[in-house]
Amino acid sequence: MEKMKEAYESIIIVSCKNGEEAIAEVVGKFKKMIETGATLDSVEEWGKRKLAYMINKESEGYYVLFNFTCDAEFPAELDRVYNITDGVLRSLIVKRIEKSEAPAKTTDAPEAVETAEADAE
């Protein structure tokens, strides 16, 4: 039986204190890892941005967004490697939900208001 492939996105914030060469090395490491364990759809390097709050005494970080498709086991391994890699300040991996897969919103509340207004008349 073929494993089900799911779409994921991951964002990492890389430390800027070691310079651009260290940033490129960390980004390249994870790009290669994702290409090896999954299908890399896109990489968006958002660049250096001011952090909302200090992380490890740093006020700026380099943001990178990865979009990829893989089986369910790979994100756990990717997260493990994020956590043990020097230079990664924060990371997040989420499963993407396409618009066609998103649950439909129910609109029960407006009907209840209309019914209450009709009963009052």
C-alpha cells in the first residue's frame, strides 16, 4: 500500500549573529534535507527582519519558508533536527489545508435570528 503524501509548510528563524555565510549554510542544510526526505515545492527566503521580542539576546532573525510534500513521519524528524541545530532560533511545521479540504462554515445563527423575528410579528 502506498503511503499517503501530505502538504506541509515550515518556517524557520535563523540567527544573524554569525553572518550571512552561516545563514546560507543553515538554509542549504535544511533545503538539502527536505529534498532528500520529501518533495520540495518552494523555498521563500523572506530575509532579515526585526523580531517581535528578544530571542537569545538577538533582536533580528533571518526568515525562511519551505513548502514541501511528504509522508507523515518526515515532519517529526525535521523538527528534531531543527531543535538540535545551532543557529535556528525558532521553527514551526504545519500541515497545509487546501481550500477545497477546509471544513465548511455553518450559518445556523442568522437563520435563528430570522425565525425569532418572524415569531415576534
